[in-house]
Amino acid sequence: MDASPVPNPLAGATAAIAPRIAQALIDGFDKHYRLFRQTSREAKARFEGADWPAVHAAVKERIRFYDDRVEECVERLRHEFKAETLDDATWQQVKLLYIGLLLNHKQPELAETFFNSVCCKILHRTYFHNDFIFARPAISTEFIESDPPNYRSYYPHLTGLHGAIRQVVRDFGWRREWQDLDRDVDYVCRAVLDYLGGAWPNREANFQIQVLASAFYRNKGAYIIGKAINGHQEYPFAIPVLHSAEGQLYLDTVLLDAWRISILFSLSRAYFMVDMEVPSGYVQFLRSIMPNKPRSELYTMLGLGKQGKTMFFRDLIHHMRHSQDRFIVAPGIRGLVMLVFTLPSYPYVFKVIKDVFGATKEVDHATVKYKYQLVKQVDRVGRMADTLEFSHAALPRQRFSDELIDELRHLAPSQIEADDGEQLVIKHLYIERRMIPLNMHLDRATPEQVDHAVREYGNAIRELASANIFPGDMLWKNFGLTRYGRVVFYDYDEIEHMTDVNFRAIPEAPYPEMEMSGEVWYSVARNDVFPEEFATFLLGSSPIVRAAFLKYHRDLLAPAFWQATQQKIREGRIEDFFPYPEELRFSQRFSGTPATA
């Protein structure tokens, strides 16, 4: 007679504990998204109340939500379940049960990323693998229903185009008086007709307007995002809603080019506040009007930065499987703080903090990390590149050039966590969109291009200053030119709040010989800045550059501009920064226009 099988006590323990761990994980994520959605929903009230300081505070506070909930969940798993001691079979069972909990979930892709974040905090990278984490999505996000639906549909053949657009606006339910909504709707119709060349197309049977149900809130504006469908044609649009000087609402313009709408979602701008039950539905809708915008960037701009990072890294790994080029040291002037490299076939740069900085730099690793985190929390006003920040990033070792490996070992050895011949693990890594360094652009630009770039450079500095950011190191090499011709700042180790800087004029020397000696005859505190000195390192290389700078931005070389900007900030004045040209605003295009704040 055969002996009966011996019961495995570990199997029983796994069966008992795994469902509880899976439930704790989903509870942790659901708490996170409930709080995230609550602060996003409250953006409408902040907009209605014109509470602009609260708008900026909410953006800053929301950035911490995800990490706080991850740490909270990690502590629960460690305290209740001794999570570090669980065996492989238990973690595999937890993952399978967790997938079951996501089958009817409204945010499954975000919940999978949350699972990964918690597991990576508990398990060292050498102990987890694709059986334990979600290396790729397990649950489809297609056709997840939202209640109410993600977008509303309007049919102009029932009410006329004017009536349909008016209803679109009214359905957002803003509790503020309108300056003149009928006038603004007329402006929208006139702008659309101009865009179409002065003649309306024939209306097809399916003619409709689709509008995302939540407005997109950022800074002092709300944006209506939608598209018109007529036959097989789709026409995207975005309508900014602003406050007048008297506190009334008005429509500022209508953006009709997909590329202009794409600029609204640029990573050089602050993240939106959007109330979404099904974020994947919003991303899918946005992709239908901006097909060239990566999903990772859309998730990030919706405030879901961790999901954006997850999707970016998946895209990067996928790209490397279908390419053969190597990571190389980025061309251009080498930085004093960051070692920068790039993969030529991929439009991003990768930045690692060096162990030894240049002699003129008085910072350390912690300071650099703080400055980069600060950039995420402030209004980037379209002038500072956002960064994706990764810890323990594992990349294929064979894809690194020998020169780059030598640079990493020599300049940033503490940032190499492991190099086993298969993978190179970098402890701390920043990733940004690749741009043309401004100094390289100016070296080969035509006089007309120089004029445009220098004007953009000064405008970038002005707008950053108005947003309470002083770049610190204003060398041309620290700014880049985007594909749309905008100048953007991307070197953050010396940034300061404008209100923390003391802008001074250079005092006169006691006697002329001192000016000729090269010695400083006045005291200089840590945060003292002398704008007159900017000319020394900005205007010495090219007469064309010098002439363009002095034509547009001579006032940046004196303390008065900087001190006046500081005074506005201290008085609580928050400037408007429009992510579209001034000439597109209805106030510039049509007569009888609304008065702006």
C-alpha cells in the first residue's frame, strides 16, 4: 500500500498569508489614488476661488503622495507579515492573487506599478525577478468604463455649433460669473472658421464634439480638451479659461493644431490637476489627438509620475532590444557636476552626479538631488526641463562604450552599484529629453537664428525669474533649444529662489588703480549676485550674439530688473505664463475683447 503524501506546512502558510498580503497591497494603492483624486478634484474649487497660492501648494504636496503611501504599505507588510522573510512561492502567489483583485479595477496599470514599488523596497534587486514584479502589464486597460464616462459628446446638428460649444463650457459647472460667454463662443467659431480657410466643410452624419469630462487645471487657468469628429476627419482643440481683472471668467483662445496642444503637455511645464476615475481612458483620448506624444509623458503630465517612469523604462528596454548602438558620452562641453551620456538612437540624455566636482562648484550630492527635486515642485513655466529620476537602474553592460565605462569608473565610481558583465546598475540616474545645447546652436546658426535664440534665451531667464527661480549658472551651455525653437534651462545644481538672492551693483572703487588691479575691493556674501558681471561670460565670444543680447536684454545686466522682479514676488503677484503665442489670444485677434488680469 502506498504511503500517503506528507503535508507541506509551508504550503499551508502561503495559502493563509498570501491573500492577506495581496489585499494589504491593493488597500495601500486604493488609499493613494483616493487621496490623489481628492486633491485633483479640489483643483476646481481652487480655480473658482482664484486661490493661486493654494494651487502651487497642492502641486508641491501631491508629488509626495506616492512615496508616502509606498513607505506606509512597506511598513505594514514588514510589521504584520515579516515581509523580508517570505519565500519565493509566497511572493508568486501574492502576485497571482493581486492580479485577480485587478480584474475589475479602474486603475490596474497604476496598481501594478504600486505593487512593483513596494516589492522593490522590500526585496533587494538580486532577489526579485519577473515572477515577483510586473515587468509588463498583466491587465489590459482597453475599454475600462468610467461612471460618468471619460468624455461627453455633443451634436451640433441639434443645437447649432454656437449652442453646442456654449453647452460644452456650461457643463463644467464653474461657479463664477462669465464676462461675456456668448461673445467668447463667437470668437471660438470665428477662429475655427479662419483655421478651416473661411468655409465650413459639409456636415457628415457622425458630426459631433467630444470633450474630456474633467477640465485640466494648471497655474491660473483651466483647459477644456476635446476634438470634433466629422466623417473620417478629427479636429483636436484646447480652450483655456482664465479670470479677468474683475474676477470674471472668459475664454482666452482656442488651440487647433495638434503640435500646439502638444506644447501644453510639455515636460517643461507644471503638471496638470485632472479628476480621473479611469486615467488610461484619458491617456487614450489624449493620444488620439497627440499620437506622437509618448504615453509615458502623458501619464507624467497628469501628475502620475511613477507610472510615467514605469512606461518610459519599458519603452527604453524595448528600444534597446530593437537597436544596436551604444551609450556614449554626450557631445558638447563636459559638465562640472554631471556626467552626461546618451544613446544616439534614443532622444534622451542620461545624467549621473559625479563624485568629484569642478573646482568652482561648491555643492555635494545631497544638494544636487535637492535642486533637482525642487524643479519638480515649482512652476517650470515652459523653461525648465523635467527629469525622470531612477534609483538602481539596470542597463545592458554591452551597450556602453569603453570610453563611457572609463568615465563612469573615473568620475562617478560610487554611482556604479554593480557591474557583472551582463548588467550595469547605476545607483542614481536622471533622464531628460535631449536638446541641442544653446552654445552649439549659436556656433553654427545664421544671424537670423542667432537673433531668435538670444531673444528666447533672455525671455527664458525673465520668465524663470518671475516664477521665483534664479538659474545661477547662466552660461549658454546650460540651456538647450527644443524642436519648437524654445530655449529651455536644464542645469540645476546652482538654482536658487529669486527671493533668496541678493542682487547688488558693483560699488565704485575707492581709487581708479584698484579697478585695474584685478582684486575685489568689496565684500561678497554667499548669495550676492552682481548682474554687471554677466556680460563677462555671456558677451565676449561673438559680436552677433553681443548685439542681439544688448538689443533685447540689456536690462538683465543691471540690478534694477532683478530687484523689481523680487519685489513683485514678495508682494504675492503671480504672473501669467501662456503656453501659446500672445497673437493667438482673442484679445489680440478680435475687437471688443475681454480685459485680462
